[in-house]
Amino acid sequence: MKMSRVLLMLCWVFSLTATAQTDAGGNWPSFRGNPQLSGVSAAKVPAALVLKWSYKTGDAIKSSPVIVNNTIYVGANDGFLYAISDKGLLKWKFKAGSAIEAPPLVLDNVVFVGSLEGVLFAIDASSGKLKWKYTTDGQISGSCNWTFGPDKKQKRILIGSYDYFLHCVDAETGKRLWKYESGNFINGAAAISGKTAVFGGCDGILHLVNTDNGKAAGNINVETYVPASTAIHGDLAYFGNYDGVFYCLDLKLKKIKWKTEGGGPFLASPAISGNFVITGAQNKNLYCFDARNGKLLWKFKALGKVDASPVISGYNVIVASSDGRLRILDIATGKETWKYELGSPIISTPAITPSMIVIGAEDGKVYSFGKQKP
């Protein structure tokens, strides 16, 4: 092992404890694994993966799957939300009435997901029955997130819409609690840092919003629109814009700590673990920056756009791209250690648990990979 790799791995290990991860019990309940949208899984990815099964839906899949209690939930462009067992069998499907490109969120046995018709649905995760729905005035492309209310008991759902608003509704009833107006469409999910929701949009502004009352807590001009979601690590937020500029924002000071230029349009949301922050771009590159100063540590060239958001699992980076390949890279070097060619473009982000990696593709199939038997 080269000395540079040793030093990088030591930096990663020493700072890993500060990184929020999804639970180690085998769930991946949301688009990026946790409310901070860090894109980190506590699951250990096997060295050798094989395709276990695939399930065919009625149309292309742009939604990213989530996994809770060995059930996969994913939307499709045929207008249905699917619940699929870990054996690849359909449990139920819910008719939303229009395409579902947004990733679902599972919270307290309820699946929350938005549609391109602008409707937010709350669906019983066990039965597929509708609990309530909430209508916005524009399409919903991004995932929900959640936070507690001021009493630390009430759970709130946050969702952005093409009606320019970030909406906050009661998770139990669907009643609107507040809505915050931005200057244009909202594509990504809002990341949560304490009592602050952080999101960008087509207005070229990174918005900080107080989750208790929906009031602005700071706005940062980033010159052009932010297509994806922000990842939060401690008091720092990481995100890219459509001009190929990648930023690190100090949330306490509300100032840009560093930025890099010269990348492709960043439609992928970043993953952050230790001192590694990793994101994909439409110029076919996956970039790994030093989270402390923005120094480029490595980049990996795919054969197609990297619009799917990467996920970090231990020493591995799991990422898909429009060339139809799912890959695993070494986090310290960017070297490819495994790949599988699905044969169809992928913009869906992988969901990872100790027993499986699940991803959707534009051929309308959900694919599940697991450990190769001895």
C-alpha cells in the first residue's frame, strides 16, 4: 500500500466518527440515508457481488429506492409506487396517477413520496393504503425529508415543489404547518442541520430556513441554479451548481469556506465521509475532494454522465452512471474494484443494506445485488 493511500485512510478513520450514517440495523430509509443527506451507509459491502434478482415495473425508473425491514420501495414513471420483497416479489403497488421520479422516504411505517402532478402521498408501508395526501401547485421531483417540531415530539415532513415553495406538513395528518417561498423551481431535497433546512434551487440561491417557523435563516448567492441536494457534515454543507462549481459552506458563519471550479454540471448529490467528499458530474467524471480545503484527491472517468448520486460504504464508493454500469471504487484512490453492466442508463441512486445493493434503471427494472455464495 502506497504511503499516500495510508495517510488518506488514516485521515478518513480518525474523522469518521463525526459523520452521520444510516442505522446499522439494515435499513436505508431515505434518498441519502439520513436527514443530513450525507450519502453514507454503515453496511459493509461484500468483496464479490452477484445479481440476485430483477423486478420489471411498467416504465422507466428515475426514482431512487429505499429499503426498510427488507422491503424495497421505489417509484416508476408508470405512476405507481412499488413495494417489493427482498426476494424480488411484489408486495403491493400504489397508483399515484402520474409519474414518480422522487425517491420515497419511510418514517414510522409510512411511505412519503411526491409525484410529478405535485401531490405528496402518505402511504401505509405494510398495506399500501393511502393515509392522506397533500397537493402543491407544481411537480415534485425531489425527496421528502423530516424533522421534529419545537416540542421535540411532532414529526414534520419537508418537501420542495416546482411551485417555488418548500412545504412543511404534519407527518401524522398532512396538515400544512408553513411554506417558504424561494425564487424558482426546487429540484432537490432539503438537508437538515439542527433546526435549519438547507436547499438550493433554480434561483441560484442556497436557502437556509428555520424548521420551526419557516422563516429565512440566511441566503447565499451561488450564481446559477443548484439541481441537486446538499450534504451536511457537522457545521459544513457541500453542494455543486450547474456551472460546475462545487462549494463548501460554513453554516454557522453563513459564508463559503471554499469552492472549486472547472467541473461539469453537478446533478448528483454529494456523499461525505471523514475528509472525503465525492460527487458526480455530467462531464462523466466522479470527483473526490478533500472536505477540508477542496483539493482534488482523485477523479474517475465513466463512459456516461454521472447524474446518480454516489454512496459511501466503508472504504468503498458505490456509484451508477448513464453508461449503464454500477461500479464500486476504492475511496482513497478512485480505483475501480468491481462493476456490473445493466445495459440501460441509470440516474437512480443505489440503496445499501448489509444484505443487498438495490438500484433502478431506465429499462424499468429494479436490480438487487448480494454476496456471492462460496
